[in-house]
Amino acid sequence: MKKLFYLIFLICFFANAQEKEITLLDQTTSTPISNVHLYYKNAQQGTISNQEGRTKIMLQDATLSVQHINYTAQNIPKNDLLKLDTIWLMPITNTLTEVVIKNINLKAKLQTTLNNYTKLYVNYSTLREGTFKESFLFDDDIKRLFLTDINYWSKNAFYNYRKKPEDFFKLQLGQIHYNRKENLNLAEGEIKYPALITKTYIPFLYLNHSINTLLNSNLETTHCSVQNETQKTITILYDLDWTSLKNGISTKRAGQIVFEKEENAIIQLLDTIYYKNHIQKKTFSKTNKTGTKNYKNQINQYQFAKNSSNKWSPVYVNVELNSDLIYENITHKIQLTNTLVITKETKKKKIKKKKIINLDLPIHENLPSETLTNSNTILLTHKEQLFIEANK
């Protein structure tokens, strides 16, 4: 009898731990849809589809919510989900027939969101589980790929400029899924793989940082237009003029913000910072030749969803850095991308100090000794999978 009970327990356990791979497609064009948020609301657990519209999620005995800002939401019971390999989403009708130029006071809308920040967004101590991916591309070829589970704890929804990040932010690494790199055949291997120091990455995990940065920009010269408007959301395009800095570098910002109409909450943000004359030179010791690095732009992307407490919470953060490396009169494209998909959120006052990583190092240089999390992960694209297979 005990053996039978144990067998039934194992069957139930593995059934509940079953994973399913799903493809998200546009019902009208059959094209893949990236950044679709699939989640179990009561469990506050979910994942995001990749650039190929593919994702993988742990099956639970609950209804799965499927949401995207531009598509009609769906709620799929577990029994129906088991039968599906593809989910077709219907685009939401845009009430505008063309991009409309309006006299939009973007600064006022941003300030309103910031004034109501604590009412709109999760503002209690929170532990978030997720997957972090760092990729480095050289001339469009993947040269480094790092994928790991993470836990990060935040005291509240604000990035605090007056305190050290260690005082309000803690980060733990879990299982390392992939950690692969190829050597660069340039300057006899002297090119060091670029990476974001964790401390410089932390501000981008907080929406108030991006709002403050925009508010401190020259918004008076912003060119705005309404790109898309539905019953619930309005998408605003913005394009600022170039600004000259003291060091000779010029910058400008452009992007799009999706506001939820009723609450004026920012639920999606794509902010691009462009650079002019942001140049660094380096002489390689082995060849005595000089290479020039020309920074082109930085793209910051955020996506939010409402949790079971009816508060907006981050589910996707992406930071992409693009530059050119000129060496021996040849221009090489460099792209560094840090992607965070948040798969689970829990209200938690404190986090154990054990296995907290060093924020002065890049995330991939903090390798844990054991697994801390085991939740939904980012599904690799076909190109990334080929890179992993080739480097085994």
C-alpha cells in the first residue's frame, strides 16, 4: 500500500512539474509575436515569448493568462492548454487610421505617473525570481552567451539615488543554464568581452530612474505623436533634439511610451539614447595598432503587468548597447544585450544574506555553487541554440 501511495505521489509530482513549449502567432499574419506575457495570476508566476514567438512554461492546475499590449487577452484552462502547441492572438483594433500629431504635454504625463508611482506600482519589499541572459554579438555573430536563473530582492519600487545599491537591492544567482563563448580573431585575442558591471545595470530595473532621466531631458523640444490608441491604452512616440555635453559628446533620445488610459500608468517603455562623438581609442600591445570604439546607441525596454494585488509590476527588462569597432580600416559591429524576464514575484521583507553576489562585478563573473531557483526560463532562439551546440 505504501509503495502504491509513493508511486501515485511521484506521478502527481512530475505531472505538476511538466513543462510545455508554446508558439505565439498573429492570427491575421501568422507571424511570431515576441514579448507575450504568459502567467498564472494567483501564483504570480509566468514567462515571456522570445523573438521567435516561442516560450516554455511550467504547467499548473490553473488558468493561464496570455497578454500582449497589441493583442486581445486570452485565459486558457489547463485542459485546453495541454492540447495546444500554438496560441493564435487577435490584434486589437487601432482607433487611429494614421499617426496623429497632437499637442501632447509628455512632461506633464510623466510627472503625473511619478506623482502616483506608489499607488500604481508594487512598492513593498519584493523577491522576484527570473532568468537573466547576456549575449555579445560581433559582426552579428554570437560570441558569448550567458543564461542563468536569478533571485533579486528590492526594498520598494524606487531606485534610491542617496543610498548605496547594496542597501535596497540584493541579487542571487541560481542555476547556470549556459555559459559559452568563442574567441575573437582580432588583435590576437586582445579584445576583452564587454560586460555591464552589475551596479550600473541596477538603475535600469527601476522605472522611476527612466522617468527621472526623461524629465531631466530637454522635453520642451520634444516632438510627439500618437502612434496607436485603443479603448484602454495610448502609445506616444517622442523624439528629442540633440544636446551637447561638456566633453564634446552629443546625445538625443527617442522612443515610445504606452500609457494605460484610466490610471496613466506606464505599462511599456522603449527608450533609445543616441550618441555622437562618443569615441574611445585603444592601442593593442601585441600589434601596436590602434582600434577606435564608437558608441552608437543604448536601447532600454520595459514591460509591466498587473499582479494579484492589482499593482503594476515589471515582467521584462532589456538593455542593449550598440557600438562600432574600427580596426585596420575595417568597421565591426558590436552588440551587448542584457535581458531579464521575471517569472515569479513574492512579497518578502528580507532576503537571506547567503550567496548574495558582488555588485561590483558583471553578473556572469559571479558563479554560484548551487541552484537557488528552478522556474520558467527564457527559451533560446534558433540562432542561439546553434551557437550553444557548436560550442559543446
